[in-house]
Amino acid sequence: MSNKYQEFSGLNLPSIEQAILAKWSESQAFEKSVELRNGATPFVFYEGPPSANGMPGIHHVISRTLKDLVCRYKTMQGFQVKRKGGWDTHGLPVELQVEKELGITKEDIGKKISIEEYNQKCRETVLRYKDKWDELTRKMGYWVDLNDPYITFDNKYIESLWWLLKKLYDKGLLYESVSIQPYSPAAGTGLSSHELNQPGTYKDVKDTSAVVMFKAVKDAALTGSNWYKSIDFSGLQSDELFFMAWTTTPWTLPSNLGLTVGPNIDYVLVKTFNPYTHLPVNVILAKALLGKYFKPEGENGDFAGYKEGEKLLPWTIVASFKGKDIEGCRYEQLLPYEANSLEAIKSITPSADPFRIISGDFVTTEDGTGIVHTAPAFGADDYKVGKKFDIGILTLVDRQGRFVEGLGEFSSRYVKNYKDDADYVDVNVDISVKLKKENRAFKVEKYEHSYPHCWRTDKPILYYPLDAWFIKTTDLKDRMVELNKTINWKPKSTGEGRFGNWLENMVDWNLSRSRYWGTPLPVWRTEDGEEELCIGSVAELTEAFDKATAAGYNKDVKGIVDLHKPFVDDITLLSASGKPMKRVPDLVDVWFDSGAMPYAQWHFPFENKEIFAQNYPADFIAEGVDQTRGWFYTLHALGSLIKEDVHEELKKAGIAVNDTKYPGLAYKAVVSNGLVLDKNGNKMSKRLGNVVNPFETIDTFGADATRWYLITNASPWDNLKFDIEGIKEVQRKFFGTLYNTYQFFVLYANVDGFAFTEKYIPLEERPEIDRWILSSLNTLIKKVTLYMNDYEPTMAGRAIETFVDEHLSNWYVRLCRRRFWKGEYEQDKISAYQTLYECLETLVKLMAPVSPFFSDAVFCQLNAVTKRFNGGSIHHADFPVANEAAIDTDLEERMQLAQDTSSLVLSLRKKVNIKVRQPLQKILIPVLNPEMKAQLEKVADLITSEVNVKEIQYLTETEGIISKKVKPNFKVLGNKLGAKMKAVSAAVNNFTQHEIAEIEKAGKIALSVDGEEIVLNLNEVDITAEDIPGWSVANKGTLTVALDITLTDELKKEGNAREFVNRIQNIRKESGFELTDRIFVQVLDNALLRDSLTDFKNYICAEILADNLEYVSELQGGIEIEVNDTLLNVSVNKKG
RNA sequence: UGAUGCUUAGCUCAGCUGGUUAGAGCAGGUGCCUUAUACGCACAAGGUCAUCGGUUCAAAUCCGAUAGCAUCAACCA
């Protein structure tokens, strides 16, 4: 083992990473990092399963970086973090891809290709890019266990899902019902929301819309109501009242069963004329929408003189009332036929009580009339409100999109032109015409709106009642809302806002999908639907199967091999009464697959109950924000739904269960990261060609730089504008700086043989600057730990960046350089080495979670010499813990003061064009209080050497020398004075130097504002030194610095000497001399510089390691150099 | 259409419970190679804090409206 630190041969992150990757795999570093924490408190992480049927993109890198860094951090903190990987394998995208590749459509399945072959194809396709995913996982340094991943198509996985479904079924939480879903009559199929979200499905179309009039029935409820009694019928056109409702789909009118009003919306009764029939009518509509139908100039118009053809409708408001006042009123059916007779309605829904005014919150006064025509079969809202008020349901359109028989002249007509019939006559127009004629239409017009179309047939879809299976999530709503409050959401607003609202407005989970490749719903049913059986395990199925087989069924079925279609569909089971049962055709939503992963990944409850018990719930999960209503929801919903069953199973296994440990929560903390956009803020898409290839990025810039960039550029939950330039900057600025600092350390540590073998020098024996950087370092540890615990890696990373750049590299190392190469190897030097070593070692540990490669490389190279840590990788080490005793805030403050002072002096020098190499005599600093002076005195040496001045002069008694500025301390005074603040502020700003001196001396001053005497105390104003007349002054905050720019001959000479040294050093370097080579120098005598060189000869010789400096009158082969505008001939030679 | 979030320098981002010179980095500008680093350092310049209104002595910050962008949900009379 070498006792020399290994130097990097240039900063090449990708090649460093390759070496580290090789080492990791050879030493099984990941596995070891988990094993080392055996017996430690587990920190549970769930991997959201990616789908490997597509290529991974850069957005996967950010979410996986986030997951990885949390897991690595927690591991370093002493937790055991197992990370079981997983693959999402079912679902529509897989099917669509297979169909595309085979060139088939859904209709061909079961015809051109058997379901068995089709599903086989899906199974093959689904892990197509697994290799690519594995490669990315490896290269980006994502530590996840891919040796034993959960795979959602696995029989065991499906069996766990069946167990869950059975539990829900037994509790009555799994039920079949009708739901209103997008349906394409042209294609004869329901559409998933995914299909509805394909680009181009929403098109602007012009449809015939109608405002129709429903005639109120004067029954007891109506005439007995308060609002009816309030109407003065003497002024009315007639005693007929009409409710006006608007529709863009007149074909739904025969199926009308109710009218919905907003309970708190204001409605009015208006007397007027029907613009088509010109008959006098009284209509009811929302007050806010009057303007849509009536012109202001028609109000209280000439009723008597109104005749046909008159453009202006006279109208008068007769009465006003709220929606809730008319709730329950009845109206006459608009278009009565056989098919929608009350008998027909009752035959479907015996309890139905249709043709009433009902109320719903979804009603708005944005458009229409504020009264919504309600046909429960053809709208989700309609269905819901219809069900609530039990008005029945009529589906007078068949699955081809045709009216059913029994609708008179409309029977059998297509409600939209689904067949591309050139002679198609729009039935909506005919219905409108009929209503016009019957004095039942008030306004008919073409209305343009966007309407969804089937992506396959391009025909308009309609909303249609279809059978579907649901999970009754609404039953558990309160629990889910309560539990959500205990989840640590990052960012918080997503949990409270987006997710919280989603929970508040939750509807039952529509679970079923009419597809082929997915988890089958384990429900078997007799043909008449009377008997049903839900299967909860393979054992149950086997038993039932055997029973049915014994009864003579399943002759051609081999047995239970695969829980997918078509195999399970071939299985016939026997009902309790001995009838055959077939499986219902539905599959379950793939979101159920992923939401069930906490259980199914361990094949719970069939196996691994102890493992499950230790790994539930998750301490942390992270995915894209698009998963809020996806995975985050399904995990949460299932956690709530299945709580008691989980308790029961764990108890059975003798595992202690309580609500604190298993509250029915699937995860305790969740980070939802934003999207990755291109550098212009556009979404990345293949079409635009702005997709960033993660492999290229990592190969070119390294995973560390990429990860660091992704994490520090923006908070994970903000959208990230991905710009390659940003990665380059990170590489240069951050990794470059750290690299140089390491190389610097190694350069000298190798010379001196520093191996941290000397005993740790106590802080109080170290110089100020060492104590300062160690104080800052420990402050940094505190900050980083706090941020990391709060899932704020961005803040953590930025804090590390600042430390490396501003504190360590550009202050500590810069100021301490001499200590490393000058002098003997004794206490001060060792102190410097120990300090810098500690900084480097701690830093790489702090950054290890985010940049796992470079940190490990540096750490191992440091450790190879010092062997302070007994282990193979930084990821096996413990995260640094801050040493409070090392933190000295006063010290950090005064070092800041030194940095600020230096910066001000440099600024002044630049202003007057005097370079730093030219020494100056002094700077003046007005000190406002003794503390400030004391602080400055401690760092005076640092400042003077840094800015090359001889001394600092402190100004305490300042009246007359410097001019001061005073301003009110708004925070303090604002509270005290309130409204008088403005006047006082003006007065204070006008203080003379004398008044400022007075308040400083007396500690208070009285002033008269608006005739009132107000006493100001010293602590209520901020006094700063602003200017020193005749001096060059700069200030920052309360710090003011003046620079004496007088150049005496002495100073000039010294400046020349320094310039000369600089030139000689350059020559040394150019000549390739070793650092320790002694030289001798000859200078061709020059009158202008002679004094400078003689006076500072000793200094010069010491600096340039010259044994002698000779003045000669003649010089051959010399080099011409320029020293402050004077040319000089010198020769520099190595000695010996 | 709704919910949520965002809008601060040319670009990427800070700015805590309101307090008076709104901060960094990059790019651009100027100047600097003192034995770590020119892939660097220093300095200076860059702003109607999206717009309008309100609350307040005081608003980038709190409230309301508008516009634009984004995500999700929906598109319904």
C-alpha cells in the first residue's frame, strides 16, 4: 500500500465513474451497504415500477436520482434501506404497442390472432427495453435491487391482487354498476380516458343547440308553494309556466327525466312571447342569463302592440326566487312516446319518480339557462344527480348510436352521422323543428364547442351507460382524508391542494377495463347472474376447479397454469346450486396493480408476512407529479381500504399490530418531482426532437455532474428547464473547484508525507483560520443534515457548493497556501493539513448521496493513505455529525467581515487603478461599536496581507472626520409609531451630522413631529459611516472602508520589488525548475530600479529562493522583463 | 371549465412570519497568470419583482382580479 495520495490525471468524471462502477460491482458495494446495516432500524422505500416497454428518458434520471440520494443518505445515517425493484407490465400502452407492431386492431383479437398469442406477445414486449433500463440504472449510479424485482404479470403477484379483491368483495366494497363512460358507437367500444386524451380527439364542432320549454304541472306541490303563491297571475300572459333548459344534444331530450337547478342560483319568472310561435308565454330561467335571451330595451315593452315579425320581444320580470324554492316542482314530459312512458321508466327503475325539478351543485350560470336538462344515461353529472333524486334512467339510444323503437318518427334514426351516410338527415334538427312547432322551443341555433371524438373512427363519441366494476372508495373517504393529513408531502401544496381536493371530491374507483393483457377480475358468475363467486387465491380456485371438473366441466382445460386471459376464462366453476359459472370478462385497472405493490411485491399474505411487516408502510416514496392521482392515490386508497385485513393477517402470524405502526397508510413521506422540459421550457417530445438522451449525457458529462445539476438547479418539484450548459457549469465550477482543492492537498501532503498519523491537534491550538473553516464546516454539516431530513436536497447541494467555492477554495486554501509549502513540518503545518483533510473528507461524505461516484473516488484515495475508515466505500461510512463545540458564530461573523473588507478594498483599488501587488500604507475603518473593533482586530492580519496594505486604522471618534448616515430602524420604529412613521422617517433622514452625534452620545434624541414630541432611542435607528471627505470610500451594509492611496517612494520601491519577484517566479516556472531548486540571478544594472532591488534584496531572495542577486554592468543571454514600465535584463540560473 | 403551481437581471434561480440600496451563478463588460486552479480569480454594470387594484405608516412578500405558462382532472347542459 502506497503512502502517497493518488493524484487524478485530469478531471474526467466519466472515466472516474467507470472505474468506480467496476469497483462497486467487484466488491458488491451496494449489497454490502445494505448488509452492513443488518439489525439497524429499517428505512422503508418503495420503488414505483417503471414500464420497460419504452426507452428511459432524462426525466427518469431526475426521479431516480431523488430516490437514490434519499436512500443513500438514510443508509449513511445508519438505517437499513432495502430497495426492491419492480416492473409494471400490464396495461393499454403495452397492448397498443403490440397492436401497432402486429398491424392489427382490437377487433382482430380473437379472430386474426388468438388471445393466447396476443397476450404472449404482450408478455414478450413488455420487458423489451429492460436491458436499456438496467444499463441506465447502473450508469447513473441508482442503487436498487434488480436481482429479485417484483413483476406485475407474475402469477404470485396476481394472486396477491386477487386476495385484495376478495377482501374488498367480502366487505361489499367491490361492486358492479352502471357508469357513464365515453363510448364510440362507430367503433362499438368504450374508450378509456387515455384514449380520450390522445391528441386531436377534441374537435371544435357546430351542433344544433336548443333552448326548450318544459311546461310546469300545476299540482299541489307547485300551487301550494310559497314562491307560487307570490306570483301575481293577474299580470301574466296565461297561467302556463315553462322551465327553460338548454341542450347541445337534442337527441337526449326523449330520455329527459329531470331538470336540475342550482339551489342558490337566482331565478326569475318572465312574461314574454315565444319568438317562433309568437304565443304569449311565461318562462323561468336564471336571472344572470336573462341577457342571453332578452334585450334590455324590451323590458316592460309594448305587450299589447306585439305582433308576428316584431324583432324586439317585450318582457317583464314577474317574480324572483332561489333554485331551492322550486325544487320538487313537476313538469310535463316534453316528448312522450311508448318507449319513454312512465310504465317503461318504472319497468327499469320501479321506484323512479321522474319529471321533477331537482338540484345539483354542478349547475352554473355560465351559459344555457341555469336549468339543466337531465338525461341520466348520457352524462356523468346527470347520472349522479339522477340517482340521488331517483328519477330513473332511460337509454333510448342503442349501441350503434340509433334511437330505439317506440319513439315515433324518430325510431331507428342515428343520433349522429355514424355511418358516413351522404343522405343523413340530422335528427337533432328534426327534434328542434318539432319542438318549435309545438311551442316548446325558445331558441334554436348552431353552437360551436369542442367535443371529444373517437381517435380511431374520428366520429363523435357519446356518453353512454356501461357496466363496470367499482371499488367503493367513497366509503373510506373520511379515513383517507384524515390519513392524508399525516403524510409529509413535498411540496406541501400538492398534498393539501391537488391531492387533498381530489380526495374531497372522490368518486368510486372504476376498476374494470375491457382489455386483454392485465390482471383478470376473479369473479365467476352464473349465466343468469343470480350466483357469483369471488376467488381470493390460487388454492381457492384450484378447489373450485376440481369440484367443477368432478362435475364434468373443464374437460379441455389442463389446469391452472396462468392467471391471465384466456386461461382463466376457460375455467368453469360450479355455483352453490350446481350451475356453471364463467368468469366476468373484465380486467382490473393497471393502477390497481401498482397500488397493490406493498402487498403483492412480497406475495402477501401467502408468504413473507414478517418481511412485509417490516416493510410497511413506506417511509418514503418519490415519483413524478403526474402520479398524484395515479400511483400516489392508488397506494393511499388501498392502504386505507385494506387496513383491517392487513392487521388480521399480521396477527395470525403472531406479529404485534397497532394503529400507530399500521395506521392504514401506505407511505409516510412522498416527494413529487416536476417535469423535465427542454431549455426553452417546452415539453420534451420525440416529435419536436428536443428529447435529451440520458445515455449520451451521462457518457459525456458523467452521472455525478448530471445528478448534481438536476438536483441543485431547481427544487425537485419545480419544472426543470434542462440545459446542457448547466451541466458543464456544474462540472467546471463545482467539481472543478473541488478537484483542484484535492489536487492541491495531495501535491503538498505527498511532499510532506502527511498521513494523519500525528495526534489530532485540539482546536484551541489551531490558528484562527483553521478554527474558522472547521466552524463553517460544522455549520455546513448542520445545514445539510437539516435540509436532507426535510427532503430538500436542492438546498443541501447549494449549501455545499457555496462552502466549496467561497469558503474552502477561495478563502481558506488561498490564504493558507504558504502554510503548506513554507516552513518545517511542525505544528502549524500539520494543523493546516489536518484541517484541510477534515474538510475534504467531510465534504465528500456530505455530497456522497447526490454524487456517489466522485465522492467515493476522493474518499477512497484519501483513506488509502490515512486508513481512518475501515471499509471499502464512502457509502459504507456514516454521515458526518456536526460538532457543536467547533462552531463559533463570532468567528464566522468576523471572517465574513474580513472577506467583505477585502472585497471593498479590492473594489477601491480597482477604481483608482492600483494593482494589488503595489503595497499601500493603510486603510481606515470607522468602527461603530467596541464589538466591531474587537472583531476586526482579530482578523486584521488576514486583511492586510490579503489586500496588501501595511495597517488598519480604526476611527472611533468620528465627528468631523467622517460623515455618517442615519436611517430609522423600520421594524422597531414601525411597531412603536404606526402611522407617524412617515413623518419621523423624513425627520430622521434630514438629521445633521451634529444630531447624529447627539443621539450617539446621549443614546436618545427628542424631535418634534406635527407638534408632538417624540423621543428616539439609539437602538431605533441605524447609523452607518457613509463617507470620509477627501478619501476614497466604499461600503457594504454597515461596513465602511477608506483606502489611503498615497504612494510614497518607499511603497513604490516595494511595489517594484514585488513585481520583480513575480517576473522571476514566472521565469522559474517557464524554465521548469523544481519548487525547491535554488537559483542565482543576475540583473543588468538599471538606475530606475536599483534602489528597489537593493532595499528589498533580502525579501526578494527569500521569495525566489535565490542565493544571490547580482548587479552586473553587462549581461549576455539575459531575458528582458518589464517591471512597472521599466525594462530590465536578467538571467536566472539553477544553482549547482 | 375546474383544481394546483409558477411568472424577480439577457438566462437559471435565492429572497424566512410585510420593514426601505431586492441577492447569487451564468452569459456579456473591465482588469488580473503571486509555486492549487485562465476549465481560474477579482471588480463593475444589469431589475417598473407579469399587469391592475386593495389592505397597511410600510408590499417582491398579504388579499382580490386579469394575462401568460405548466400539470392534473374534466369537457357537461
